[in-house]
Amino acid sequence: MIRIFGYFFGAACVVFLGIAVVVAVYISEVSKDLPDYAVLSRYEPPVMTRVHAGNGALMAEYAKERRLFLPIQAVPDRVKAAFLSAEDKNFYNHPGIDMSGLVRAILVNLQNFGSGRRPVGASTITQQVAKNFLLTSDQTIDRKIKEAILSFRIEQAYSKDKILELYLNEIFFGLNSYGIASAALTYFDKPVTELSIAECAYLASLPKGPANYNPFRHPDAALERRNWVIDRMVENGYVSAEDGADAKKQPLGVTSRSNGPSLQGSSYFAEAVRRQLIDQFGEKMLLEGGLSVRTSFDPQMQLWARKALQDGLITYDERRGFHGPIATISTTGDWGPALAAVPSYGDVPEWQLAVVLAVSDDSVDIGLQPGKDGGGKVSAERVRGVISAKNMQWAYRPASGGRAAKSPSGVLKVGDVVFVSRLGDDTSKSYRLQQPPKVAGGLVAMDPKTGRVLAMVGGFSYSQSEFNRATQAMRQPGSSFKPFVYAAAMDNGYTPASVVNDDPLEIQVGNGQVWRPDNYEGEGGGSNTLRFAIEHSRNRMTVRLANDLGMNVVAEYADRFGIYDHMMPVLAMSLGSGETTVLRMVSAYSVIANGGKQIKPTLIDRIQDRYGRTIFKHEERVCEGCNVSEWQNQAEPEVVDKRETVLDPMTAYQVTSMMQGVIQRGTAAGKVDLGGRDVAGKTGTTNDEKDAWFVGFTPDLVAGLYIGFDNPTSLGRGGTGGALAAPVFNEFMQAAVKDMPPSKFVIPAGMNLIAIDRKTGMAAAEGDPNTIVEAFKPGTGPADRYSVIGMDNNVNPEEILKTSPQANQAVQSGGGGLY
């Protein structure tokens, strides 16, 4: 018997040794091509770029995988407990593989064999790290063996906290969210440190199957899985039974978080920043590099700028009548789903879409567009309201002409989909009819001392059109270009008191054509000072001045100010017939406003990489003594401004003073009133009134805008910079400067202030009422004898028409600068 037992024992040993050899050979073969787990120490996951406003508020995020890296030291114990309970309760005790969990999973799977139930897994967090970082997701024996081997090696090489850190930052939570920090923001719009027990448990339930526990598509399954995790947290001693019971009573509480710009009205600015980041660093760095971008964006100023431009566009558009409904849907039965399918303007929250349910001569009954949850399901709630006749009277006039309506029933019909805005508080049922304007425009506000762009409005709505008219639209600036002609003149021996002929002018330009630059409505004649010329935007005087000065000089100044890259030196360009952008014009005016210093317009103050290192900053000034470690009675540090001076500060003041006159007595008189503050500016209206401009500034803020159709079309009679653009500038500036301390334009030392005759530019006689105090540079002053520029009407045709077709086109366009 002993011999038989020995025989079987020996056979068993041989079989065991044989199996061991086979297993050893197999493991050896499998281990040959294992990936290097040392790469985990150099883990740099794709991290999203975050863009912040100047006050630090989050403005936008860009990523392929929405992830924020969070060190394990910053992860609260409550969050760790939820994930350990859900995924690997023995994590801090096993060597990489949980043998008890593996045996338990095998027994459960054997018990469920043939039942159709999904097999139970037993992967530890370490195994999931090995799979996610180093292996594929193939369901094969080889992969599982490799996973186990790597898990043992990872446990020997790294601490438990490091492994948990890798896991929590890498896993996918659904909704394009990767890592626990991003998931907390995506699902609950809060940082990890503020998550409740119930919220931690829900996030811990997601790695098992994000799609299966989507809170919008499968809320019951999500709630059940979350409560299961809470029970495990109680069972494992992380949470008391009482706290667990309270947590299970809580709703999911998921808040759908937008991936787009999160500050109202910031879409155009954020998109401009995105384009700049791609140009500077590339798309991969933008989407994966984890950049932290601090912009110059001022959220409050942006709201003021957005409202001012929108008000101007709406006012112009409504004066030209009603364009008709956005769409037409059936109101039979439930109109909610059909209305919810009509695209709205997400960046104009003051407006809502509504469908007309009934119309009478006194009012219109409407149904408001229902909302949707994060899963796209239309809300069952149906909200209704009323548009009274007085709140839509502007629409009685049809935009296409024809007979005007006398009541709401002549404007709308049942099924029409229109925009409305609520009147009164949130409980009000009274609404006003609105319509998206067809006219467009762009506005930029800038700090003239630094070039920081504080606000940018690229159109009425980014949802309506993503085209940024502040930076991308090339438009003729018209007469808003004239200050740079006069700045070139002041820098080259002319004074504000120089006198120019304003009589009609005819210029032969070749091919039998005659160019007759004219003033707005043909007014003018005689002779006047340069101050009068810019205040009243005289075209003929500007052409004569540019001819006398030389267009090569004007072109050089235009390029120096950054208005154009290579301006054609032809006289028609002196009236703003070239094409440029609002941003360039505002930047150029900033040079005048800051006393002649060159600036670089910027949307971005600073960029840091994922490690907090500064890789870009806009500030180029140097302060050599600002970072001393201690005070030793040394002199106060001085910030050295090495920026190039591109305009004589005295010239800058002379042109500023002349543009103050534009607002006080000229083409913008009565349109701009900042309560006694110093303000200067210039209107601009292009030929046939296709564009209306105004660019102006105080000592601390520059703003400029244009209004015009995207397909340049006449704005109609009276569509001038003074009538359309200046009121928008005024509305914005009144809000923007109200809390700024008042400041004055600084008169450079050495300038002489002399009273002159407004008409002749000569020294004023004592007691003469027709006088004005004018600024003169040292060595200059009023003329001793009366002299008029351009009295002989001798204008060089070669200065008008060069051989290039672009120059001919500039002349044929009429010169651009009307008013």
C-alpha cells in the first residue's frame, strides 16, 4: 500500500514539475515582450488647456480628452474610499493581484454559468493601471497573464499612492471626461474637494461602464449603482450607516456643464485666443499640453460692449421693419418637440424662441421653447406668454416694403416661430417681439498704455455667425483714417492752424476719367484751418493736404501705426479707401492716446505650461530692481519702457485736441457725452454709406467699432458714423468709465497754447469772439501772413492714379471717407 502511494506521489510530482516547467516556459515567453513599466514614472497624460479671463474666471477649455491632473495628495480621503469600495477594497493589502477576490469571482462565475449573467471581474486597481497604460483591452489569456506579471512588477516599483494617483487621473468617466478632477467638474460643476458622499459614490460607479450609468439616459441604473457603492463604503467602514442612509436619499444631482466658453459674451474672444494658441504652439499643444492661459479679457466690460453693439444693431434693424418668422411649425397637438428642434442663440440668453399659438388685434399668445436635459430629452413643461400690441409695434412695417400692418394679426400667424424677450421679472408672462438683425458690426476696447484687449464683440451673436468682424472683417475705415493724415502733417511742419482750400476739386486720372472728391452733401467751399477740416471731416481739404504733404509720407505713417501692411501711396487712400480691421484701427488710435508709444495689441497676458512655468508673457518692460530680497535704502525701482516712439508726443496731443473738437463741435457733436470727461474721437462713413465707423478714446480707454452689412450694401441715407456708430461708442463708454477716476489728456511740456482766429488760423485779436486756443510746438505758432494750401488747385495726377489696378479701384470706389 505504501509502495502504491509512493508511486502515485512520485507520478504527481513528475506531473507537477512538468506543469511547472511548461508554465515557467510559457511565462518566460510571454514576459519577453512585456512593455517597460518604467514609463509610468514619466507619466504625462493629455491635459486640457484652460483659458481664464483677466480676473481669473474660467472662460474656455480645449481638449481631446478633458482631463486635469490631480496629485494624490490633493484627492480627499472620501473620494479614495469611494473608488476603493467600488473597485478594489483590498488595494492597500494585496501585492498586485487580490487572490481572495479572484477566488470569489471564480466561484460566482461558476455559480452563474449558463444563466446569461455577465461574468464578474476581479481586476485590481493595479491591474487596471497595467492594462490602461501598458496593454490593450483584448480579452485573451496572454493579455491577462501579462497584466498579472506587470501588476506584480508595478507594485514592487511604485508606492500604493502613486499607483492610485495614476489610476484616478487616467480612467474614463464618460461625457469626454478623463480623470477624477475633470469628472467632478463635468458632472457636478465643482472641485473634487467639495464632493459629497453621494457624489463621490456616483463618480466611483462610472469606470465600470460610463454609458451604462449615464445619468440622463439611464438614471435608474445610475442611481442603483451609486447606492451600491454607498453600501460598500458603509460595509468597509469608510462611512457611518447613518451618513450612508442619508446619502442614498439624495438625488443624483448631476449638472450638465457646457464645454464652450463659460463667461457670457466671451465666444468671439475665446475663439480668437484659440486661433492664436494654435498659431503659436500648434493644435496638439492646445488640446493635450495642459496650458494655463491668462487673457486680458474683462468680463464686465465685455457685457457692456456686447450690449452697446447689440442695441445699435437692433435699433437700426427694427427701423427697417420685420423680416418675418424664423421658421413655421405645426401647433396641432404637442408643439414642444418641434419647437425644441429649432436652433436658438445660446449666447443671447435674454432672448427665447417662441411659437405663435393664437393671434388677435390686441395681442399674440405664444408658447416658449422647452429646455432639454443633458441627454437631449425635451422637457415636459410647456410655458406660455403674451406679446401685447404695444410691444411689437415696430414690426408693423414690413422690411420688404408694401403696406404696413395695423395690428399683430397683420404681422404674425399661428405656427410662426419668433424670438422674444421677457419684460419684467422671471414670473412675468409679458414678452417683446425681437428679431436677429441682418446688419452686422464689430467692436474692440483696449487699454492704450499696454495694448491689452479688454473686450471684443465680433457680431450680434456667435451662434448666428462665427465670423469675427472685429478681427477678420476687412472694411474701409473711411474718414476714421483721416487723423493719421493729420498726424503725418503735424509731424512734418504743419500746425492745426494751417489753412487749406475747400473749394470743389477735379482731378484727371487718365482714360478720360475725372475724380471729384466731395464733402458730405456737397457742403464746404472757401478755406479753413486743419482743425476745422478734421472736426467737420472735409474730404477736399484732406486730399489737398495729403497732396501737399506727399502720399509717400502718409503711407509710411499708416504702415508705422499698423493700419495697413503696405499702403498704396495714392491720394484716394487718404480718405480711408483701403481695407483694414477694427482691431488695427483701435491699436492705431491707442498710439495717439498714449502719447506716441508703439503698442502690440494682445489678447493674452501670460501662458504657463502644465508645470506652472511661464512660456509666454506680453509685458516686455523691464524692472531691474523690483525683485530685491531686502530693503537697503536703495532708490525706488523704475520700470524701463523700451517701446519705440512712433509719434512725437506733441503731435499726439495736437491730433487728440483736434479730435476733441470732433465731439464738441464736429461730426459727433451731441452724440458723445461722458459727463465732462476728456474724450476724443473720429467718425467715419464710407462711400454710399456702406460702413459707419467711430473710434475714440479717453486717457485710459480706447474703443472703436463699425456697423455695416457683411455683403457691403448702403445703410441708407443718414447711415453715417455720427448717426449710427457714435451712439454705440457713447453707450459703451458711459458704462465702462463710470467707475474710473477722471483723468485729463496730458499737455506735453514745452507746448505753447495760443489763441487764434478759427477761420484764418492767425493770431486772434484781443476781444475777438471767434477764437480758439490752439497747441503749438516750440518754434511754431500762428502764421504771420495769410496763406492757403491748395489755392492753385494743382494736384499731381500721378499721386492719384498709379499703374496698379488696386489703385484704380481705390479711386473708383469714391475715396471712402465721407463724414
